[in-house]
Amino acid sequence: MLKEQIQNRSAITVTAIKTVIKIETKDQRIKTKDQSLMNSKEQGARSKEQGARNKEQGTLKVGRTMRFVCPPLDSLSRLFGRVGGGFLTNLFSKLQIITFFCLLFIFSSCNFNTVVDTNQSIEDNQWLYANAAKADFEITDAAKPYEVSFKLRINGEYRYSNLFVMATFKDAKQRKKVRYQFKLAKADGQWLGKGSGDLYTYTFPLLKNHRFADTGKYHIEIEQNMRDNPLLGVSDVGIEVK
């Protein structure tokens, strides 16, 4: 009987201890939950405060950026006024330079210093000895240097890679003959002249930087000096003095 009572009391004691432990555990959970809730509230408050600070700083940064990127309108006007003025000045200077070179090209291409420029068509493209190219001109300033050139145009019928001519220079006091040889084609047969269809044009210098002995009238003749007479394939001949 006594043993049974002791066992019952022990069971009651164990049950009471378990109940106390459960109550303490529940209280601890409540405290932990309350502490977590408080921490969450504090963290939320801190986050809001930090967000407000960041927003304020962001506003300040945006304001500074806007002040840097977007200067006042009067500053922009002065800036664009300077840039526009410089641009217009440079453009005007470039236009002046371009105009100058255009005028220079136009005047230089007019050949104001040409004394004489002849062109003689060869009948049937057959150049005879007797059909010499001729030019008569007058020199008014013997101190200036002159260029005397022979002009030639041939076609595909011409059979040689060179040409011999005899030039006669005549003034009031003397008469002089000079024989010239001109190269018309390369060794492989390619023409050296400026081509236009079946025609090839050449300009050969006879006298460079030449000063005539005196002012007055002059006469020049150029005849072909090849073995063939007539010489086939010659379209035009001429003389230029400038």
C-alpha cells in the first residue's frame, strides 16, 4: 500500500514538473516572439529613417547634377553665341580660300599667255612631206621665256612606235633646222598618248624656257621626216607657242 502511494506521488511530481517546464517554455517563446517583433519594428524604423536620408541625399545629388548639366539660359546663350560665331568665322574663311583657288584655276585655264596655237587636219590621215605644220607669230617681249610645242594626233593605222620630224625656225635674220625624234609607244606596243576611242593625242616640247633673240615676226614649220611618204595614220598636227 505504501509503495503504491509513493508511486502515485512520484507520478504527480513528474507531471507537475513537466507542466512547469511547458509553462516556462511557452513563456520563453512569447518573450522571444515579443523580442523579434520589437527588433523588426526597430529595424523597420531604421530602414525608413535610412530611406528618408537616402532620398534626401538623392535629391541633393539630382539637384547638383541638374545644376551641372543644365546651366542657366543666359550661360547657354553666351556659350552658343561664341561657338556659332567661331563656326561662322571659320566657314567664311574657308569659303574665301575655296573662292580664291577657283578663280585661280579659271584664270590659269584661260591661257592668256598663249601667243599662237594652230591645228591642221591631215587629209585622209596621210601626212606628206610637203604638207608641213606651220605657224606665224610675233614676239613683243624678248625678255620673257617661251615654250614652243609640237602637237600630234594619230589613229590605229599608225605603224611605228616613234616619229621623226624636221623643224624649221625662221626670223628676219636667220633660219635654223632641227631634227627631233618622239617616242609614241612602249616596247609592248601600248600607246603613250592620251586616248579617246581610236585616237591618241601627244604634245612634245621643242623649245623650253626659250628667249627669242629679238622682238618681231617669227615663222615655224614642222614636216614629217620618216621614210614613208605619205605617212599613214596621222590625223592632226599643230604648233603652240606660249
